[in-house]
Amino acid sequence: MPSQTPLTYRRVLALTWPVVLAQAATALTGVVDTAVMGRVGDMNDLAAVGVAAMIFTFVYWAFGFLRMSTTGLVAQSQGANDGAQARAYLVRGLLTGAVLGVVVLVAAWPIEYVALTLFDAAAAVEALASEYFWARIVGAPAALMGYVVTGYLIGSGQTRRLLAFQVVLSGVNIGLDVWFAGVLGWGPAGIGLGTALAEWLSLGFGLWWVRDGLRRPAKLFDREKLRALFAANRDILIRTLALLFSFAWLVDSGAQVSTAALAGNEVLLQFVAVAAFVLDAFAYTSEKEVGEAIGQRSQQALRRAMRVTSTLSLGFGAALAAVFFVGGDAVIELFIRDVRAAEVARTYLPYAAAVPLIGVPAWQLDGAFLGATRGRELRNAAVMAAVAYIAVDSLLTPRWGNTGVWIALLWMYVARALALLLYWPRLVAAAQKPAGEGTPAG
């Protein structure tokens, strides 16, 4: 049952610190993979992991609605004190994730062909990326079902269990990746295989954690609820594809500049990933709290949730920016042996360090709209932001090279926030209690 007292900074921190650690564990996996390839491989190995990982980011997060809609709908059910419906959203999501995971496996060959055709990478890089792809693709059903587990744990406020789930996933992943690639010398294929095995092992652990949510759900095939679920998923899918296309465009822009730029940018994108993962923890908390506010029909609770979570996110963002700017050179030296790639990473480190501050408004607003499951607004804003980003990148990168790549990236975060702000009044209106129902709680 949701709290009826105003949201406090202490409560947000209590909900968020496990998510921060869980997100940091997720980001650490990518960092370790990059470090292993940077130390034991060459520039082609490092670039291949970057390209192949982006393929999976694009494919899997095309189905990111499984996590996002589950969080919002479960939180709204919690706000309305409907536990049976929250459990039904968990079961529906797991069944959907399993089916979609099998679809990804069946479509693996055309996915690989199209993805590698779109990336303008060297032949040696593409060959190594293909090895990674086929080693990792076997984890698809587990990865997508894992998104649902994550969404349910966030939406129901079980963030400590989320931390345990993510620590298992990341810990096993890191251990296997280091062993397969760093010790056995299996290269990018070892990284992919380690990730796939970790996804299956962690799914079993996650299902055990949410076992109570699998009991006595509401009617699974309620036509109205299914229609609402698929409508939200459709729009969030389009939103996610627009954002992922933007990041794929970013990787390809670096590849067109040079292989050294592609490899150096891959390392810097780990800084961006760390910032996004850590600060997304506050966005996840806003998803839960805004979702409950929508379920309660409380505009006061909605505004309070955004104010408290955004203030804390800005503080953490400033701290991360400072850490990246001061300590980034040491990380780059540790991760990269290739001189040309390291030079690129050092040159553009200040741009990566700016992301934690510039990205906060976009991440927080994204979390609010996801918690309210405002799919149409999310879709429209993401498409507008993607068009604005591609226009700026197309203008700057041919003239300024990798500098244009990074300026366009920073602009993308600004464009996302501005586009979502256009729809903010609609979100607030969604929390209005209908006339005759009394004063909103909260």
C-alpha cells in the first residue's frame, strides 16, 4: 500500500540507493568488458565489442517497454491498492518476454546481417563482432524476461531485491567475461558467451525473488487491460527505437571519422553509460512515485515526486561530472593500450564529463512520463528529439569530425528534455482527481 505522507528526501534515498548500486553494477559490466578487450586485445577487438554491444542494445532495448510499462502499470496498481492486478502485469510481462525472446532467436540471422550492413566498420571489426553476436544471442529470452522482473521490482518498491538480482547478473557476467576473454583468450566471442550464460542464471534467481508476485494474479486475459498494455507498449517501443537509432547513428558517425575515433568513443561511452545507469536510478524512483501519484489521482504527490527526485539527481550528476573530469585520464590510461584510440578518448573526455549534468532533465522527465505510461507523448517527444539530433550531427560531423559527434550528442539530451516539456501540462492533468471524488491524497 502506498504511503499517504508527503515524499521526503530520506525516503527517496532509501528507495534509490539500492537502484544506484544495481545500475552501477550494470554499468561496471560494460566497463570491465571494455577494459578486458582494451588490455588483452587490439583496436579491432575493442571496436568489435563496441559495435556488437550496440547491436544488442538496439535489439534488446527495442523491447525495453517490457521493463518500462511493467514499472508504470505495477506502480499505478499499487497506488490504486490493487495488488492482484499488479501481479497480473508481472505474469503477462513474463509471458510476453518469453515469446519475444524466441522471436529474436528465430530472426537472429537477418538481425545480424542488417545490423552489420548498417555499421560502416572495417571488415576485421565486423568479423569479430559477428562472433560476439552468435555467442550472445542465445540469452535473448532470459534477457527480455529479466526486463520484466526488473520492472516489477521497481514498480513495487522492492529495490533491495532489485539490487540482489542485478548483482548476481553483473557478478556472474564479469566473472565469466574475464575468464573466457581475459584468461582463455576467446576474444569478443568470450565476452558474448559470458553475458548470455549470466542472463540465464540471473533469470532463475530473479524468478525466485518475485515468486510471491506469481501467485493469485487478476484475470490475465482481461481484454481492456491487455488493450491498454499493448497500446502503451507500442508507443514506448517507437520511443525506444527512436532513441536507440540516435545512439546507433552516434556509433556510426564515429566509425566514419576513423577506427581510432570509433574505439576511443567506445571507451568514453562507458563514462556516459555509468552516468546514465546511476542517474537513471532517480528516474526509476520517479517512475514509481509518479505512477503511484497517477493511481491516487494526486497532482500534489506528482509534483513533489519530481521536485525531490530531480534535486537529488542534479546533485549526483554534478558529482559524477567532477569525478569524470578529474579522474578520467587515469581510467583511459588503464583501459587502452592503443595510442591513437587513447588520444581520441583524452581529447573528448570533457564532452563525456558534461553528460551527467546535461542529461538529468531528459532522464527525469522520461521517468515521469514512463511512470504515468504516457506512451503517445513519449513517442512523439523521442521522434522529435531524434530528428533534431540527426540534423545537428549531419551538419557538424562532416565539418568538425569527432568534435561534431560529441556536440551533437550533448544537443540530443537537451532536445529530449525540451520535447518532453511540451507535454508536461498533459502529465499533470492526468493526475487530476475527477470531480466529486474529494481531495487527492498525498
